[in-house]
Amino acid sequence: MTNKTSKFSISFYVLPLIALIIFVLAWEFLCITIPVKEYIVPAPSVVAKTFALHNQSLWTDFYITAIEAVLGFLLANLLSLITAVCFTVSPLTRRIFYPYTVALKSIPLIALAPLLVLWFGYGIVGKVFMSAIIAYFPLVVNATTGLNEIDRERLALMESLSAGKMEILMKLRFPSAMPHIFAALKISTSLAVVGAIVAELTGATRGLGFTILMASYNIDTPLLFCAIILAALIGITFFGAMCLLESTIGKKYKRSI
């Protein structure tokens, strides 16, 4: 078991790191050998120098965007779980409101960003709501599906023992839905970051989205790369946190099924 775990750790962490190092070295080599303008594709060394030059402001923007994404993620998934539970315990509610939930996904959400600026201003509230709106849909669909895909024999047994809806929900439906829920949570991590950055692109004074916008206006491609890399770092960290949460809480629920 230990050997399998160590092999998994090597393949999961070391091999992607080696691939990243090879990619960066190849990128640097191509930028040196091929005469590419810096404002089109900067070399990794140029991006690193730019990051060192703007280190403090970039990390400040990183924390601002990360906070917006985390708050948006928490708000979205709290509302998503409440919605999914309502859809599960009340089929009538699901028939009435589920089409509108699907319709929300089809709205070009970039068009909502200016409205959020008008309603909430340039502060953090509008960014959190934008992040939440984009991250809302995956968990609603997955959790509703998971909460309804249960073992009918176990459901019949619990009902025969006079178990209430809440008891069935907590002891049968939620444990069965955990794979669906965590799959949606991992999708929502990246969507929450996208939502925060989209909101910052349309109206902000700080944050990685604002830096991306200013860098594009000034054709400062190395700074643009720095902001994009930090945005990706937020998403990767967030995704890793969900994987860790799944490995701890998810196993507990699997044992309870």
C-alpha cells in the first residue's frame, strides 16, 4: 500500500512539475532563437523580471481577487445546495423553477457585470455576486441529480421505518450525492475565479482583472502574463483544496453509505 501511495504521489506531483519545467525551458529557448517581439510573446525570464518589479502590487491584486473568488464560491454553493435540497424534497418546486435555473446559465453573464457595477458600485460586493452567479449552476445540477439518484430499496426501507424527509436527506441522499457534489465543487472553483476577474474587467480599481485590463491597454504583455499566471495559481490552489476536502469528508460519507 505504501509503495502504491508513493508511486501515486510521484506521478501526481513530480511528473507535472517536470513537464512544466520542460515547457518553460522550451519557451525560453524558442524566444531566444526565434526573433519574436516582446509585446507579442515575452520570454519566461522577462516575465520573471516583471514579476519581481511589480511584486508587491501583484500580490495585493492576487489576494483581492482570491478573496472575491472564495466569497463568491461560498455564496454560490450555499445557495446551490439550498436550491438542490428544495428541488429534491419538493418536485413541484423543481418543475416550476428548474427551467429558470437552466435559463440563468444561458444568459451571457459578461452582460450582467455592468449591471452589478450600477447596483453595487466598484467595491467587493459586486465582484462577489458576479463570482457567485457564474459558479452557481454546476452544483445545482449535480447536487439535484445526486440527491435523486439513490438506492430505491434503501429509501423504501427507511420510509418503512418511519424516517422523516430530513433524516432520509442526511443519512441517505447526501452520502449518495457526495461524488456528484464534489465533482461540481471542483468545477466551481475555476468558475468562481473567472467570475471575479470578469467583474474586475468591467469595473474595479484593484485586482488581477483590473491589472489584466490596464496591461492590455498599455500593451504591457509581460505584466499581462504575470496577472494570468497568478489567476491560474488561485484556481489551482482552490482546486487542490477541494481535492483535499474530498479525500477527507468524502471518505467519511462513503463509509456511511
